[in-house]
Amino acid sequence: MFHRRGVWKLFVIGLFGSVALLAMSCSGGASQTELDAAKAQLLEKDKAIAALQAKQAGGATQASPSPAAAGLKFPQYPGATPASIPILGAYANAPVRPAAATPTPLPAGATAPPPPTPIPAPVVTVPLFAHIETVTSGPGESKFNVDANLSCMKTGLFIRGQQIVWRMEVVDTSTGKILTGDDATAKLKLPNGEEVTMRYGRHGTPGTDALTAWFWTAAWTIPMDYPIGTLDYKVTVTAKSGKEMTFGDPLTVRTPNYKGDVALDTRVTIVAPGGG
């Protein structure tokens, strides 16, 4: 921080010196001796800036970890067996997506047909709208002592034993009002028949307004023998005004992978420890 401030100060000094030198030159009121002295002063400032930049770069190089050591550090509990369970794994040296096949040239004089026009989904008017997302829980919140390496991270991939946290905002589309616990009730229903009552409350550090947000939440710990695969949950919101609506996993997208033979799914997915 000190080096950055030092470089910035010298830069500002040099900048004002350059402006002053330009003004002296344009005004014609400075002698050649004064101009030479100003140039010499600016040159010294440039050298000082370069020296500080080199020192700062050297310090950053020494402090920066190598790419191999730059991975996330997993928290360890006292006396517990070390574990390494990433939220989302990644393959190193994955195969490169194959190049698209070269289309067959059209006969001379032929014109390619236009691509089909996408047909948009029909317009739908709803009484309530909900934004729902799933995030990881905080340390120690799973009854099976299975934690993610990062807390409150948006993700749709969870392992058995981990706790899933749902966060939701609900809007009355006729008024634009964001519904609170005084306006509605909400229940989360899981595929196995379990129901969890969602609670409206604040998120953040108690006693301070810093990083505070208010929303609906629900939490559920995945049993260690729960079937792996997608988790098709439903959330039913019932407003005191009489409006009611059931929401599923929003904006579900399915697409083939780079091989074209396996569909990827953006729904919440449960996997076994180790990704199996």
C-alpha cells in the first residue's frame, strides 16, 4: 500500500511538473536555463517513479503464490481428518471442443435457405413473481458435518450430507411490492414429500446495517443416502391478498456437452462425495 501511494504521489508531482513545464514553454516567459532545470527535475521524478514501480513489482512477485499453490484453502476443524471437497470440480487438460464440420458448398447459383425464425414462448401473466437461488450454508450448519469450502456461495451442485440454503424474493406483479413475512407465507416442498416453511428475515451481521439484506430463506440437509441426481423442488407462496403461486427451479436449461452425447442440466443437482 505504501509503495502504491508513493508511486501515485510521484506521478501526480510529475504530472503537475509537466503541466508547469508546458505552461512555461507556451508562455515564452521562461529562460532556457529555467527550462533545462525543470526538465532535469522531471527526469529525476521519472527515475524515482520507475524505481518504486520496480520495487513494488518485485515485492508482488515474491508475495504471489505459484499457480500450483494458488488453489482455495479448505478450512479444517480441530482434531478432524483433513478433507478436500470442492463445490464444483474441474478437469485439467480437458479435450478441446472439436471444430464444426465444414458445410457442403452450394451448387453454383444456389442460395442458402434462411434459418428458421425462433418462436418465442407465449406471453404469460402471473399474479406473483419469485426470484429463487440456492447457496451453500455456513460452517457447522450441516448435521452431518459436511461443509462447502465457501459459505453463502451461489451454486446448484451439492453433495450428500451438505446443507442447501434457498433464498427468495417475491413480488406482487400488480403493485410491484416485494412481499415480506407480513404479506405472505411460503413453503418449500421436496421430491421426497418433506416440507420446509420458509422464513422472512435479515441476512448480515447482527447489530449493524453493513451487508444487510432481507429475503425468504429455507434450509435442508441432504441425507447421506439421498438419491443422486436433480432435485426438483417446488415453492408455494400464498399472499394474504388471496394470490397464490407455485414456483419451480427457475430458468432450467438443458444442453449437450462438448461431445454432444450427454445433456447438461442447470437444475439443482446432488452428487456423492467425490463426485460419484
